[in-house]
Amino acid sequence: MLPVSDPNPTAIYRLFGADGVLLYVGISNDPPVRYKQHAGDKPWWHEVATKVEEWQPDRATAKRLETKAITTESPRYNLLESPNYPPKPPGDGMSVAEFRAQFSETLAQTRYAGKIAFLYSRGKRVAAVVPVELAEAAEAVGGPVAAVEIARAASNS
């Protein structure tokens, strides 16, 4: 039973293929509606055989668990550094609204997981979103180029 005191419980859901492979992890406050959206826009939706939901008291908790699951369970079709389903910027067949939603997801994953997330255009990496700590460390030593030079020198010694 969900706590009545929280007005925004959110489910983290996992979608599995018939062979038991984890296909996708997501969050929603209304999973059946979200599943219908996926069915309309995900080319892999036909692979889904099983749906598992875990309700959390709020969206922030669900988001943290989702990010952890994506980074530790390696679902086949999530966006975080996935070679199977890279995000596409506007102009690559995606609306600006869809791109904004994916970019927001990428920012959240970088923030909560502390990993570098790459953005793709036509299948090639074109940019990276990095955790603040990494960017600040690079700035502290003179910028990204200097940080790379320091890292190379350290690996050669």
C-alpha cells in the first residue's frame, strides 16, 4: 500500500524480453499510460514480454533508483551511453520536444550517476555532458585540454 501522505508516488518500471533480458528501465506516475506512449514510439516495443513495477514515495526517489538501475543493470535500450539506441538531436528525425525530454534525462543521469553521458548525431558522438566535479577539476588545471595533457602524462609515467 502506498503512503497517503505523498501526493506524487512514482513507479520505477523494468521491461523484459521473453528471454528474460532487461530491455528498458523507466519511471512514471501512470505506467499504463507510459506503456502506451512507448508502444507508439519505441521500435523495440514488440520485444517486451514482462513489465515489473516498484512504487516509490516520490519522483526524486524513483529517478535516483532509475539512474542506478540503468548504470548497474545495463538495459538494452536506455539512452545513457547506449550503443543500441543513441539519442538523436533535432533534425535527425526527432522533434525539439522529444530532444529536450531526452536531454533532460541525460542531465539527470549525469547528475545522479556521476558518469559522462554522450550526445550523438547520426550515430557519432558530438558532445558530452560531464559531472560538475569533473568540469571544475578540468577548470582548476587550466581547462579541458590541460586536463587531458595531465592525464596523458600521468598514464605515461
